[in-house]
Amino acid sequence: MGNTRLTQFLPYLVVGLLALFPLVESTFYTQLLTKVLIMAIFAMSLDLLVGYTGLVSFGHAAYFGLAGYALALMAPKYETVSLWWSLPAAIGVCALFALVTGTLVLRTRGIYFIMVTLAFAQMLFFIFHDTKIGGGSDGIYIYAKPTMKLGDVELVNLEKLEQFYWLTLALMAAAYLLLRRVLGSNFGRALLGIKVNEHRMRALGFPVFRYQLASFTLSGALAGMAGYLAAVQYGFVNPEILSWHQSGAVLMMVILGGMGTLYGSVIGAFAFVLLQEVLSNQAWFGPSAKHWQLAMGIFIMLVALYLPQGLAGLLARFGRSPVMEAADE
Amino acid sequence: MSDKTPILRTKGLTKRFGGLVAVSDVSLDLHIGEVHVVIGPNGAGKSTLTNLLSGDLPPTSGEVVFEGQDIAGCTADHISRLGIGRSYQKTNIFLPFTVFENCRLAAQSRTPHALRVFHRAEGYQDINRLAQEAMAAAGLSHRAQRVAATLSHGEQRQLEIAMCLATQPRVLLLDEPLAGMGPHESQRMVELIKGLGAGHAIMLIEHDMDAVFALAHRLTVMVNGEVLESGTPEAVRSSPAVQQAYLGGEELLHD
């Protein structure tokens, strides 16, 4: 616990080092790391629900994918769209969708909550898969990446890999700081209370549903931010972006990294994406690379068995949550 | 007893679970400055009655009038915010949190800035003070930084009361606060409840007869969901019906 200064300083150090990455590394790794950072935002948004509000959502890809489709449908076909309004608009669409679905799914708990969130995501999947709104199962291409201009000066052009990387890094850091701030407030403490003992929170006078809905909406909005960036990176969206595989993958990142720590989600995203990259590398693993999911499954099982607090549990010795400070007096 | 209008009154309060009538036509009054003790054998409907008053369960029929307003069927959080606090028979606290955080969270529920999302939770002096006072009242100040799960059973019961107090209720519904406590801790708790009696309306469910007669201004005996007898402790103690049905004739007089 004497390391609190180190743990306070560490996130800035990590972000600082990550910011230097594109200067020294190749295009391939910059792209890979961009993907990691996007998934880190996505995983943090889910950790807000799973780790801090006690709601295990198995349909979080709905908000991720919806933002991707929002961008694809908002962008003019062959011209660049302005980052200024398209990103907030995509986030807004997701927040609104989360607000509406939240009022329904939050009437259920536990296993039913898992099923209902999954059902909503599947509904969205089939809407985009079976109708022509978003190009059906083929999806839509985003031919020109968004840019950010001030007057005639181009501030950010996401066509440029480094700029896209830095923007993603900045947004991830912003998402982290925002969530840290929110979770350290009365609102965040109430969410934790709801996670630990929802019944008692109600008896103490907390309107539990409203807190959960606010958390659900914020979570959906942040997932949307990640989904927007993912759509920009791939340059197209298809229904796969909303599939339950995607929801499962992000849930695994959160669990792998360690629920309820926030930085665990970042670690989980790193581990998951990098492992997937390594295990599916045919140069290294030959034909068995096709079966990377088997090896990934074994890895996740091992973590679940021996590190119940996830990879973040390894780091937990350096810092403790202030609420639970004197655990071993 | 007091002639003033009660702060909380029930009329014909009834709760059915399918064919079982857990609480049947119960009418009782709670006054500020009075400890109203409810006794009765297991299964008499005491805890269900508490749940009906606190909003944990909606009544099947009947009224719960708090300060002239019918609150029957209101949600638990709404009733809590009106100023009716409760403790649970089975300890119901936030086990992974510190004692202070348990009380701080309880106190936070009373503040309008609960939804301000950018200020640090510890930064509100009014909330912290309420939490400190509640811990002090329940005799837990020296345990402030302990994680609730590591407290002794008796201390957890004290915390249960402290959390209830931190919400600044005017009506306290205490469901067997002495359950499982040692003699020393029980004595403490009786003194605490006695002290609270002056400024609050208290409904106390209790089995410990020493505590019951040390605290009760008014005593209600429930059997099979119904009120068998209600009145001053002396009147109830000498009621033949009570002696026969609940106290087994002798038990109470010679304990």
C-alpha cells in the first residue's frame, strides 16, 4: 500500500509510452495496437456494468455494432464525414438505444438479464442481417474515413494511421479518466452498493432502477464510441460486428483482465487481442493455428481457475480500492 | 398513553400468500417517543408485518398511514425516503465495504446531490458527519475502517442499526436487533434503543423478554397473523388470553 504514488502515476506512464509507439514501430503493429485500444474502451464500458453495477450483459455488441452502422449510414458515400459531429451522433444513438432497451432489460435479473440482453442484440443482428437497411449480410463499406477540420485547417485525418492511433489512445485515456471519476463519486459508490446488495440499497432509500439505467446508458454510449472507432478502422461494417461472438469476446476480456478494476479491462483487451493474433499465426502454429479458439479457451480456463481476480489480480497487491482499504488489518 | 395522532398507523392490514394469511387485519399505532414492541411465536407474522410497513412487501389489503398519507404499496426506497427506516432480522449489510462506507452510503441516500457524478464521494462533510454520528451512536466508531465482513456477529448487528440511523428516520422498524447477541452486547443495544426511543417512533420485534419489558411503552402480541392483545406491558402481561395462547401460562411471570 506504500505504492499509491506509483499506482497513481502508472496510468500516465503507460499512456505516455503507448503514445510513442507509432514512432518506433511498423504499420502492422500500430494497427494491431489500435485494435487493442478500441477493444479496451469496449471492455471498460462493459466492466462498468459487470464489475461495478452487478449486471452481466451478454449483448453488449449491440451498442458497439450500432455505432458502426450509425457511422456507415450517416457518412456520405464517397466523401469524408466530419468527426466533429459524426462521433457524438453515433454515441448519442447508442446512448438513446441503451436508454430504451435499459428500461426493459433492467426489469430482469441474473440469468434472465443475460438472456434478455442477448435477445436484444440478436434482434439488432437480424434487423441488419435480413433487411436492406445496412446492406444485408454483406454490410456497408465506409470508403472515406472521417476527418476533423477547423475552418479550412485539417486537424485530424483518420486516413493516417498514426493520427487514428493517437485519437484512439486519447479517447481510451479519456474514457478511463471519465469512468474513474464517475466511479469515485457518490453515483459510483451507489452503483457498487447495488452490485453488493441491491435489496439493502433499496431499503436505504436509493431508487435502484434509476441508478442502473444511468449506468446502462453510459455503458452503451461508451461501447458506441468503441464501435465507431472499430468501424473506422475496418472500413466496413457487417452484421458480424453485432453478433453474440462479439458480445462473448468482450465479456471474456473483462473476465480475463479482472472485473471491477477498469484497468483490468485494458489488460484483458491486450491479452485477448494479442493472444488471438499469436495463436492464429500460421507461421508459428501451422495448421493448428486455425483452432486458435481452443488454445484461447484453455488459457481463459486457466486464468479463471488460478487467477479468480483475473490478470489484474496480479497487480492488485500494489493498490487497493479505498472502500475496502483495511481488509487485512 | 399519548393522545396525539400517531405518526404511523395501520388499519386492517392484511397479507396473503396464496391460501396462507400471514398478517390478518392488523391495526396498530406508532407514536414519536414510544417504543412499541411486537412479540409472538415464530410464524406469527411479525417479520411480514415489518415488511409491509417498510415496503419490502405490498399488502393484500388495508392501510398504512404515515403522517396522514396512505403509503400502502409504495416502494421500499420511497418509504425509506419518507423517513421510515428499518433493520433486518438477518444481518443485511455491505460485507465487502468498511464500516464507515456502509454508514456513509446510508447517509448519502438522504442527500440531493446523490447524482452528482464528478465530485469525490468522500468530499461531502454533511454526509461524513452523519455517518460518524451514526457510528458513534451505535458504538462502532473504533471500527470505522474495518471491513464489515470481519466484524463479530454482534458488531454486525450494531452496524445494521447504525446504517438505519444514518438515514435519519423518524420511524424505526427494528426486527430482532438482539438476535444472536451476547449478554454484554445485548445490554448495550437495549440502552441504545432506549436512548433512541425519546426522539423516534420505534416498532421493535423481540424475543428477549428482559429487553421487551425494559423497553416497551406499548406491547402487541401476535399469534397466527392476528393481534391477540395490545396495550400497556402491564395490561398485556396480565391478560389471560395472552398467558394461555402465547406465554404458556407461567413462562412470562417467572422468567
